[in-house]
Amino acid sequence: MSKKIIALATVFFLVFAACKEEKSNGTSGIPFTIAKNYFIKNNVKSIDNPKIENTKKFNEIFGKVFTSAPDGKPTVIDFSKNYVIAVAKPVTNLKTEMVPLTLKKNKKEELVLTYKHITTEKQTFTTRSSFAIIVDKMHQGTIVLKEVN
């Protein structure tokens, strides 16, 4: 039981650690906002398509975390104006962090999301790292995920 509590606390910590403020990706990048205070549900084995375009699909994948901190509410996502790009890794016993870096359109008109995935020391419990970003619907294209270390 205590391992589950520790694992859940770690997941929440990783979600909060990965959730920075809005990103502005320079003049050539597409702006996005990190969706704060969400976690991947335990029954989700993988995300088939990283582009999530409606509330129903999003709620099938993500749960909400509420905290007493001033910004402890989940980020509001308006799917009439935005969509979400979600990235998740398999369960691991390694300490991990995932951070979205840039979102840019390439020559093939694909949206390339570059993110950093850092793994460090072994833990006595398992966790699953993930993040979700919110993108304006005016930026369309097939999503390509590019992981960097």
C-alpha cells in the first residue's frame, strides 16, 4: 500500500515538475501552453495518436490533480479553440523527467514537437512520465514527436 502511495506522489511530483508556464518558441516556433495538473490514467497503456481534439478522448486518457497551491487547479482546455498534444512513456523504475521544448512546422507541413526526456537513478517504485501541451487549432498538421536527451 505504501509503495502505491509513494508511486502516486511521485507521479504527481513529475507532473508538476514538467509543467512550466506558457512557452514561446521564438519567432519560428508555434506557441503552446503546458497543461498543468493532469496525469495519465493507470488503465491507459499507450496513446495511439498524440493529437487529442475533444474533451471525451482527453478525459479517457488523463485524470485531474487538484492541490491547495494558488495554481493548483488543472489548466482549462477549450477544445472549441484548441487541441492537445500528449506524450507518455511506459512505466519505469527510473527517475524520469519530460519537458516539451519546441513545436515547429517542417517542410512537409508536419508539426514537430521536440521534447527532452531525462532518465536518472533507479527508484524503489515505478512511475510513468508524461506531459500534454495545448495548441491553437489554427496550427494544423500531422504530429511528429522528436525526443532529445
